Amino acid sequence: MSKSNPSSSWIAQFKPGDRVEVSFDDPGFRGSWFAGTVIRREAKNPNRYIVEYDQLYEDEFGEKLLQETLDWIQLRPPPPPEKKKKVQFKFGDKVEAFHSDGWWEGAITAEHSGGKFAVFLRGSKEQIVFEEKDLRLPVQWVKGKWEPRFEQVQREKERSLEKTGTRPSKVAKRESSSEPKADSNCPKEVMKFTQGIQVEVTTEDDGFKGAWFAATIIEPSGEDEYLIEYKTLTNDDDTEFLREDIRACNIRPCPPEITVVDGFEVMDEVDAYYNEAWWVGVIAKILINCNYVVYFK
């Protein structure tokens, strides 16, 4: 497995028998930590160590523990135990979850009854429900010291990243009851639209709940109803853009373009562009390279 590049000239020192955790940058393993024990230093390179894993095996029968030669930058001591005060996990928290014999970085995307939480795992891109006992707060080993958990979380929240394909959701930030629902009765007073205006429309058809599609008003087609033409959806034979009659309560003006200078933070409500539509969601995790994990409502 590949290693991360060191960010400083400081080099960690480990002795035979030291307990460690090992990290990887391989696709599918990013953000994971596996427990092991240092066997010895490599003779030809004192900055590399032979480590035996606690729960990873050389064979499929689980008879012999796996040993690997690893660069020092991939190793850290086991994190210190949590403080006696019980951690209160909540939606949007960044956590490490114990899964497939290792600890994986993720973010809580839902709270369930019985002390369980849905977590989106960064490396495997899975969403899995965990018990509270299988979660811990993320920490960072920096130059031989553990950074305080609170400071680390705050630092990540304050990062300013360039946005790609994400915009603030002004509708989502208002009362949720104001969002149209296709199967509910329209309010007595609805917005009026003129022919040719650019709008966004929503539906509660299976698989499309929470999505807003760009469209154009063609003409009124009934009382509080309009014939619209989608800008990204086509008919079955892809010969022309799809047209539908849509109730006025499922139509909204196109939200204004908003320039976000300081970047999005975890738990910001946004519209995220996916599958030809804007979907209402919440920032669950900030990733590198101007990317975000968004939990769709």
C-alpha cells in the first residue's frame, strides 16, 4: 500500500513492541487506520519499520497475521482514550468508525434511535449505521503530539475551499414547510408566472424527491397550472426536450447566483448539482481538491 508524503523534517521514532496505527492513501483505504505492533526497524533504512497487524492476515484462512514494511510517515501511536465525560455525537460530526478491522474517517449523516448513527465513510464511500461504541472523535498526530480534538475540528471547519457545483440553498434556509410538495394541496395563493420565464420545478415522483430541474414556462395550462419545458430532460426517444403540466406550487423562480468567498462548512444547507438537477442537501464533510460530501434530504 502506498504512503503519504511527509509534511515536515520531523521524523517519528518507534521501538520494537510499540503499539501503532497505520494509515494508507490507496484508493478505497484513504482515511483508514489499522492497529498493529512494531516488530523492528528495517536494517537498510532506519525510517522504515516492519509492522504486524492485529487483525489483517496474509491468507484468507486467517492463520498468519500480515506483516508489512512501512514508512514512518504512515505510523502513529494509538490515540489517547476519550475523556471520562461521554462524547455526545450529533448530525454533521466528523468521526472515526470501526469497520472492517480498522478505523475509518467519516461524518455522521443521520441520528437513529438506540444510540446508533449513520456515517458516510470517506474511503469506501459507503453509508453505514454504527453503534455509539464503535465511534470515536478524529485526532491528528503532529510532530510527536496529539492536537486537541476541538481545535482540529474547528480548524477543518474554518478552511476556505473553492466551490465546485455547489451553491447556497436559500429555500432550504427558510422554513422547511415552505418547500412545495407535489402530492400536497397547493396553498390558496400561489405565485403567477409569465410565458418564457426561466424557472425551476420539483416533483415527488419516486427517485426525484428533493430535486429541482431547470425549465421554461411555455404557457398556462389550467388553474394554477403551467405547461413547462425542461432544459435538461428529454422525451423517451431523445428527440426533443420533455414537456409537462406542473402545478404552480411546484414551481419557483431560479435562485440568484451567490458568490461564496469563505467556503462551505459542515452542516451548511446547500443545493448540489447532481443528475441534471439541484438537490437539497447538507454538507456532511469537507474533502480536499474543492470537493464536499453532501447528504441529500
